[in-house]
Amino acid sequence: MNRLVLQAQLVERRGLRYTPAGLPALDFSLRHASEQVEAGHPRKVAVELRAVAIGEITRSLLPVEIGAERGFAGFVAAARNGRGVVFHITEVA
């Protein structure tokens, strides 16, 4: 299963674009920071991820202000250039 659920802050959003198939697409960056328990010990974690929303979900992301925190769910896939991963957003809470 490939499913990621993350509470994160919107730190960057690029302009709305359209895929070759004509679907709206929105590229952005998310930042997450929290304390997790690993092997019985607390650990501070932080990550910044590249993300993309394609299709109708872009409507719910356009009005979100930079710095706002939301719950995001979706899947991860290899970036088109082969460097790293991109979080594909399918749900926003």
C-alpha cells in the first residue's frame, strides 16, 4: 500500500498550471515538524516535501494561505526527473 497522511504547513505554492490532458495542477511545498517516539525514545522530526495536486482537489488548495497548517493525504511517487519523491495530494482536511 502506498498511502501517506501528514499534518503539515503550506510553505510555498506555485501558480496554477494545466497538464497536457487539460487537468488543473498545483505544485507546492509542505513542511512537517513534530515529536515522535522511536524505539521507546522521543525524537524530534522535521521534513519538507514537494507536493502536487491534480484535478478538482486544486480548488480546495488555491485559497489556503502560505503558513497555514492542514491535514493532507495521498500517495508518493518518483519525481519526473528521477530525483526524490513527490507527495501527490488526493485529500485535504
